[in-house]
Amino acid sequence: WKDLKINKVALITGSAGFIGFHLANCLVSKDWKVIGIDAMTDYYDVGLKQARHKILKLNNKFFGYEGLIQDQRLLDNIYNEHKPNIIIHLAAQPGVRYSIENPQSYIDSNILGSFYIFELAKKFKPDHLLIGSTSSVYGNSDNLPFHENQKSDMPISLYAATKKSNEILAHSYSHLFSIPTTIFRFFTVYGPWGRPDMALFKFTKNILSKLPIDIYNYGNMERDFTNINDLVEAINLLIDVIPICPDKRKNIIPNDSLSNSAPYRIVNIGNSNSVNLLKYVEELENALKKKAIKNFIQAQKGDLMKTSSDITLLKNLTGFKPTIKLRDGIQEFVAWYISYYKENIKIQDFENNLK
């Protein structure tokens, strides 16, 4: 790979989202100028997204915009004003189960929205285009742990299908227009300021409210839970690891996912340690000092039974491997959750639930 000395100006789409917020916060702390754009859609609490952007705007190196990435004029204006040389595309409609109920929003956001980002990259030629994808593209494969070069064209949810479509579209743009592109495949990210539709957030809310939590597939599920701080550090390091066109390559890393026809690479970002869902709940119960009321139900359509990441390539490219233990990460989330909602709901009601 080639380690370029780059101008530190990044455009992050989905900057008010869970991962986008943490990444933007990390980059501005390292003296990057960050331009964030977010549509503030109401898939989950808009107030939470606004609170994230509000924090980012406390730093004068962050410039936040509210709008759709399908707005080509807005994107052009942002590019002309700030001239970012790195694009980190994280904006997406998330959620496996919701994609079954609301497929149109996934086509609009994940495929059409990404098309406008690809066109932006084609026009302005960034030094590096980095794109968020998901471990869901691997489907219910028995080939564990998942590695970047294995077959991944049998997704079992529309959400995963749109993400895989983005990967393929990105490759064609990378090949046709020589756009250095890195795809991240994320594995079940958790941590403070997380998404309310994800298990840790929902479980914490219900346990504190003395309500049942749904345990899918009767607890027979495993996930490669990845702490947000580990994930952001991996992305930060990968920004400088820029894929090179095939005709300019000299050193080849074993088992690299580099395309043989484009400056394009896929990298898993996970914890490389699968945890049973019931063990996950147990760690949360310990952090909350409260027992969950468990409602054991069958698996839902689109759910993977197990995820596990092979992060050999990430280590080879950056020297990085995750360091945050699940117990510590869950305790950090619980501390954030209690702090955040004490400020946003009646304190007496909240403290009654803690008893």
C-alpha cells in the first residue's frame, strides 16, 4: 500500500449517525477539518441525532449540514466550498428487520443515495473514498470466521442486498474512474450514543423499565460485537492505507482483498470474538445490577445465526487489533445511557426504575 501525506479535510455522510458521530469526533480531535452531512431521518429519535451534531459543532473544525445525499447541488456546493480530499460514506438506512417492512427506503437511501456519492467522487477525484458496509453480506455462511475473499453474494435480507449492491457499484466506479476505494464490513457495533433500534439499547431500556426483552432464536445466536472506539480507530488508520491501481503495485500482502482490476479493497472491522446472545445479556445484567425478564422467541426473517470476523487483513494493513473487552464496553454504554437520559427525562422517574 501507499501511505500518502494528505490534506486533512474529510466529508463524512451520516455524520449525525452512531458511527459517523464518533468518527467525526475522533478526526476533529486529530486536527482534521470535517464536513458532515446528515438527513436527520426519523427512523429513530431525531433528538438523539441532533444532540450528536450539537456536540460536534462545539469544535470549530466541524461544519455540519442537514440534507439528503441525493441533493446533488448541495453536495457540489459543499465540495466547492470546503474541498475535502477524503470521502467517508456512512449514510444509510440501517436495520435488517425494518428492510422487510419498508424496502423502498433502502433502495432510495442505500442505492440511489450512494449513486450520488459515487458520482461526486467521479467528478472531484478524492484521494480516498471509504464506504461503510456490513457483515450481513456474508449471509448464513458456514465458512467461519468470515474473510474478505470468500463468497458473499447470497444475502438473506434486503438491507444486506443493498449493501452488497453498493460494494459492486463502488468497484465499477473505482475501475472506470481510478477512484481509490476501501469498503469496510462492520460487525455488530455497540457503544455510547448507539442506535435505539439495536439490541444493547433496547435491552437496557427495557431492563430499566422492568419490561421483557425479546431473545431471538431462543438465545441460539452469536455475534462478533465490536466496540465503537475500536472501530473508529481502525477507520482512522485505514484512511491512510490507500489502494493502488494494479499496474503500480509492487508489494502484495498475502490474502489481500485488493481487486485485480481496480484500486479497490474490502476490509473486515470486527472484534474477532463471537459471543453468545445470552452471555451478552448476562454482561448487561451485571452492569445494570438488574435481572432481565427474557421473552424467548423464534428467529426473525433475515437474521444471521452467527457472525465472526477474520481481521487478519486489518492487522496486516494497520498493525491494529481491538483491545476493548465486552464487559468494559457494556459498562461504558450503561454509564452513558444513564447520564444521557437523566438529563432528558424526569430524574425521579428514572431513579425509581433503577431501584
